[in-house]
Amino acid sequence: MISTSINWGTLSGLVLLISWLFAVPVSGLQVWNLLNKRADPTPTVVRAALAKGSFGMLRLIGMPIASLTLFSQGWRLGPDLDLAVLFISIGWVAEIVVSASADYSAMGKR
């Protein structure tokens, strides 16, 4: 069955797919910047880099799956689930923007 309707679920899928294109390189830069802060990485820095790397891997795998699912099946959502998906998508994109802007400002202070 093919649907031609566009609703918040479908638009959220498109926004997540577009933000995924920027989120994956930013995740790699976050790990690179964290590991290159010091000449001798301490265990705390390595643990933080592993945490950011695991978030990056989740972004690499999870965002396209979620966005393509929402884009192709978003028209089936009821209004209450549609609103919940919109809020989750906004939160996901906001988290990416906040972390990327924090890394950019920290990189400028170097």
C-alpha cells in the first residue's frame, strides 16, 4: 500500500534523515577532539571517548533506521503517537545541535 499523505511522522522522518548526514561526522569529530586534547590520554578521557564513540555508533545505525521507518510508515500513526514522535524527533535533533555547538565553541577556545 502506498500513501501520499504527509504528516508529522513523515516530516520527522525527513528531518531525522537530514540531521543524520550531519550527526555522523560530528560524532567522529567529538571523539577526535576529546582524544587530542592531551598528549597523554588518561583513563577518564578514554572512557569519555568510548562513551561518545558508542553514542556515535548508535547515531550511525539508529537514526537512519528510525527515520526511514517514520518516513515510510509515519502515515499509519494515530494523532497521539504522531505528537509523541514529533517530540522525540525534536529532542533527538536538539541533542545533536547542542553537543555539536558545544564542541565547536570548545574547539574555538583552543
